[in-house]
Amino acid sequence: MLTIFVSAFLLFQIEPLIAKIVLPWFGGSAGVWTVCLLFFQMALLGGYLYAHLSIGYLTPRRQVLAHAVLLAASLLLLPVIPDASWKPLGTEDPVWRILGLLGATLGLPYFLLSSTSPLLQSWYARTHDSGMPYRLFALSNLGSMLALVSYPVLVEPGFSTLHQAWGWSIGFVAFALLCGWVAMGARGKAVQERHRDDAGVDSRPGWKLQLMWLALAACASTMLLAVTNHLTQNVASIPFLWILPLALYLLTFILCFEGRRWYKRAMSMRLAAVALGGMTYAMTDDFQNLGLEALIPLFTGGLFFCSMVCHGELARLKPAPRHLTSFYLMVSIGGAVGGVLVGLVAPHLFSGYFELPIAIGWCAVMMVLVLKPARRAEDTEARELFAIIGRDDGWGFQRILWIGSIVATLVLIGSLGYGVYQFRHESRLLERNFYGALRVNDEGDGVAEGQIRRLTHGTINHGEQFLDEARHMQPTTYYGYHSGVGVALEEIDQRPAVRVGVIGLGTGTLAAYGRGGDVFRFYDINPLVIRVARTEFSFLRDSKARIETVLGDARLSLEREQPQEYDLLAVDAFSSDAIPVHLLTREAFALYFRHLKTDGVLAVHVSNKHLNLQPIVQMAADAMGKRTTVIDTNDEDDNAVFGATWVLVTARKNVFEHALIRQAGKPVARKAGLRMWTDDYSNLFQILK
């Protein structure tokens, strides 16, 4: 039991750790976590397949010997610290590079940890005459959930990523010794065939049952990844929001397989049906920008109830212990199918984030399938379910309820399909890649002066432009004339010609400030953003300044470049509303000021619905010995200008004496108890609003 618990704990402790380490290398994109989950699920499948084949084709002695050799070999890959040679150049496909990085760094250790639970459960089932091994599966998931929950609360706030990696590696060595000891003990025991389920039946599962295992597991996995995508694309790519959905997903495994019948079919299906309807309603235009306090409970709660149904049905359909490795294999294949659909297929097949509507519809269909009426008297569980839902008047009443559930499911799927159709129909352009989904649409009241073209990433506005010729070069959204970056540009415009660097392109709105002789150099990691800014908007094309664009992560690009001698550097890189943490660390600020003139100005955009970033910028400025002021503006509806918060950082004293800056500027908000962010340490959990 201890070995299974430790393996599960290490298995899920490494997931947020390794993802956090590699996240900055790929622009802080939420897609990094999705690809990491895909790798974890594929490695889990490999571990379960290894356990299944080992049990099926090797003698107990050879099983132990093979496992011991692999454990010894895995120690050669420690510590689990990615090599810097895996950092991208900015032009390659990030998906395959992330998968290769993870495989080279922790492939074999993770593979062995994945195989531990099914392998040891099988050894237990073959050498013990009492006790069902499936409770060990619940114990394994308990260890996994504790690892996830402890990471943002205990591990991340207290230790740097380097110390975390070394600590995990030491823990893996302890696990390898413990697992080797258990294996040697199992080798010396006589193995006897003592498998029987609760009813004394030991028939081989048919293909229909195995297909149902796979479909239920794949449905829950797809829902997990789709909900996680929805949250992290529109809130923040942080371990807290990675971990919460995954922890709830694991909790349903614990409750369903623990053996005390926590899964109540009637209640769970009612709650899941309400959750499916709630999530569908929340994806309509009127509710897409709900606050964090509503979004997180709604979608994570929906994930919990849907996973409870899928995993509860898996537990109900589990086979006799002798077939447990084939059961786990099909479950892991289902998990991998969900990972492939969301991580690989969806970004290439869909032009928007349509996997969540698909997952919702899929879950509704699975509920209809498991609700199929029972004719036979021995199908007691199905009959009991319909008796609880309504009055059990026999098979006829069950059939009426089942037809009703089919109708409700068709209505739900129709509503989801219409929402997707309407979203596509109202879009001028809708495209998606690894870094997210971009949408361009035109809006207006029919008056030419008021018509605008808008770029959104997820649900977050990333720029607008007036279509009227007289106003098309007017700065809008977060970059109005009175915004922090606007007044900073006016201050440096006293010089005859300036060099301006911008991290984050969007629509290229800041190019509207360009004058003849100026140079505006934009950095963006997403090639799709650069193409859309050049083809759908005219800020770059019509600017009087010389425009340059650099493809790739801004940090990596700036590290490779010679000092650019910028008069102003604007940091405005957001992945939807997510914060690229690596752009706000002490090392990042040191890099910025290496590229700024000695009297240059750094403008950092910190507007965010969910995170208070001002204290983080202030701490980095203090470390650099720079002065700061914050400029917070309000909406200007007539000019399509939004309220925005910018922090200006500089060493030049007279910057803040400029009339507009002196009038609008105020001290940056500080927060006690924070630790400075570095490339090796960050903690977004402490700055949640």
C-alpha cells in the first residue's frame, strides 16, 4: 500500500512542477499544460500496457527481474531538470518539441510510476485470498490528489523549481528502493489463481463492455481537458488552475472505487444533468465574461459531476480481479484518446475552442446509454435507478423516462450546435493554433464612424480598429491617448526620432503613435497573430514609423539580440487573459533594461480581472533601483478606449514631471509578505484578487 501511495504521489507531484519549468520556454501559453497532460496520459497508457503484458506473458520471477532492471535504468535520468538545449527557436511546432522534452527528461521514471498501481494490484490479487484490489486504485488516486492539492499550497510557495526538482528526484530514489523491495518479496511467494468477483463469476469481458470502459474514460478525460482549456485560456496559465480540475477529476476516482458505494446513480445523474445545462448556458454571449468567483465553481463543479457519472459507471462495470490489467488498460486508452482529441486533433481540426461543447454533448450521450431500460429481472441496478428517478411501474415507465432523456439530450446538442454555428457565422475570421483561437469580427450601429473591427483571443479583447477612414489610425482599447503607454509615448516624443519595442503585437495598435523616422519593433510568439495584424488591420501598414516584427518568445528573442537601445519598451503580452509569468521576473526586468537606453522607460500593462500584478512589478523595479508610477484610466466608450492599468518604470527622474504623467500617476500598490519573482520562483496564488 505504501509503495502504491508513494508512486501516485510522485506521479502527480511532477506534473505541475515540470510544466511550470517548461512553461516560460513556450511563451507562457496555456497550450503547454494541455500538451503536458497529453504526454502524461500517453505515458500512463504505456505503463498500463507494460503491466498488462508483463502479467499476461511473463512468469512472476521474470516480471520482478524486468521491473528491477527498468528501475535501475531510470535512476540514470535523475535529476529531472530539462536541458536548456530544448528551448525553442520560435519557428518549430511547439507540440512535438514539448513531447520530446518531456520524454527525454522524465519519460522512463514517469512510465515506471504509471505502471506501479496496476502491477502491484495484480501481484496483490494473485497472492491474497481476501480483499478486492480495486480499493488500492482508490488509494492510488488519493495519493495523486494529495500531491496536486499540496503543490500550490505547500510546495510552490516554499521552494524554488530547482529545489523542487531535486527533492522529487530524491523521492524517486526512495520509491525505487521501496518498489524493488516489494518486488523481491512478491517473487518469493507462491502465486495461486484465487480470482473471483463478488458474485463468484469470472467470465472474460466482451468487446462491448470493453468499448464502454474506453468510451466512459475518454468522455471524462475530454471533459477534464476541455474545462481546463476553457479556464486557463481565459484566466491564467498557473498551477492552481491546472491542478483544481485535475484534483476534482481524481477525487471522483477515489469516491467511485473506494468500495463504500459513494457513487449514487440517481443523484449523480440528476446533478450531472443540471451541470451540463448550466455549462451550456454559461457559454452563451451574455455569460462568457462572468467573474472568477462564478466561472471556477460552475465549470469545475460541472466537471466533477460529469466525471462522477463516468467513473461511477466504470466502477459499476469493473471486471473480476484477474482481468484488472485489461480494465486499467482500456481506461488508460480512453484517457489517452481524450488527450489526443483535445491536445492534437482539436487545434488542427477546429477553428475555435469547440471541444467543450463536444465534451458536454458526449457526456449527455453517455448518460443516455447507461440509462437504457432493463427488461431482465436480474438488471436490478437499472431498475432501482428508474425507481428512484420516478415511480417504477415496470419496463414501460422506464422506457418513457429514457425517451425523455433522449429528447433532452438532442435539445442540448442542438443548442450547443447552434451556438457554435452562430459564433462561426458572426466571425469575419476564425482560426486556431497551439497558442490559442483568434477571432476577427466587425461590429457597429450602421453609422460608418462607429463601425469597428475587433480581435479576440478566447473571450478577451486584444484590439479594435475603427473602419472609418478618418478614425482608422486612432489608438483604441488599452492604448488610448490618456493610457499609461500613451502618455509615456507622448513624453518621449519630445525627441526627434525614437525606438520603441513592444512585447505582444495584438492588432498592432501602438503603431498608430509612430512618426516618420521612428522605429517600432514588435515581438510575438504566435505567427497567426502577426498574419492577422497585417491582413485584417491596418495599424502596421499605415503607420508612419518603420515597423519590424520578430517571431518567437520575447524573452528568448531579447536574450539573443544585441542591445536595441529602446527609448520605450512596452510589455503587453497576454495569452488571452493569462499572464506569462516569465515576463515579470527579476531576470526579465534586467533583460528589459539591457535593451533600454539609460533614460528609457519601461511600460508594463498589468490590467487583469483576477490578479493583482502591481506589487510584482514594484518589487522587480526596486531590485533594479528604478522609480515607478501607476496610471489607471477609465473607459471612453465614444473612442472605443477601455480602462487600463499601466506601470511606468524608469531611472530618469524627470519622466514623472511630464504634465499628464504627474496628473494621472500615483504610487504603485504594494503587498506585504510577497517574495520576489525570479525565473526559479513565482507564486500567482498569493496575488489572486
